[in-house]
Amino acid sequence: FVGLADAMADGGVSWDPNMVLCEAVVFGDDPAVRTRLQTEYDVQGAAFPHPYSANWSAESRAAAREAFPAMLSVVKALHDRGVLLTLGSDTMNPWMTPGASALRELELMVEAGLTPAEALAVGTRNGARALGILDETGTLEVGKAADLLVLGADPTTDISAVRALQYVVAAGTVW
């Protein structure tokens, strides 16, 4: 594993873990997980059986749940070895509501062992870096394009504060 992680880091390979999708697959039958992933914009709702794991045996479900923490440790290990992590949420998959799934992915980054500030960098700077546009966007600097979320709490001390949205500034308009 160390050799692979080092090769990824040395080769400039970025990785988008999509832990939120894995969580939905493994724990999609858990009402607390589904509530966390659904918003008023979710068109699927709780009326549909889980598309990935509805037919799993109890043993398969238990094995997947037992393995989930290993994914979190892989994310932390790759981060520690210098692999560029990026934020994604597989939005077109069931229960991947735009926005809500990205916020949950940030929380899972912290659960994996990244600091809240590191998770925020994954969600902003790292994507621009992976796309080769860091000189244009990805950080708040004079001359860069930026849309902005204004929060009512400090996400560098508690990543869940990303849910305390007060305003959005997009294309120069405050919403």
C-alpha cells in the first residue's frame, strides 16, 4: 500500500474517495443515514428500496459495515502520504442530493482523520489544483474567480458548521 500511495503522490495522481456514496451503499437502510443525505430536493425519498444493497444478506451487510472504517483509514493514509484528495459526491447516484452529499463528504473526511481545515482545502483548493486551474480559482485571493459561502459558525473548529449557511455570493450577487 505504501508503494502505491507514494507512486500516486509522486505521479501527481489525485483521488476522490466518494466516502458519502460508500456510506449510502453500506448504511442506506439506516434511517439516520438516509435523513442526513436527503433534503427537500431529493426526488427519490424513503419510498424506494435501497438500489445497491436492498437484496444483501444479513451477513453481507454486516461484513460491509465492518469494513467501512477501513475505507476511512485508507483516506487518511493516502492523505498522510501526500496524495492529493479531492471532493466528490457522485451526485447522480441515489441519495446523493447535490450540496447535502458534498457537505457529508467533508464530515467524513474529518471522521477519517483530516482536520476540518484540511477537509475544507480538499473541498476547495485541491479540486482547482487537480484541474490545473489553481491560479484562477480554488482559494480566496485578489484576482481569482470565486463564489463564496458565508457561514454562521467556524468550520475550522467544527466541520459540521458547513451546514450553517447564512449567505451565498455567486457571480457577485448575494443570496
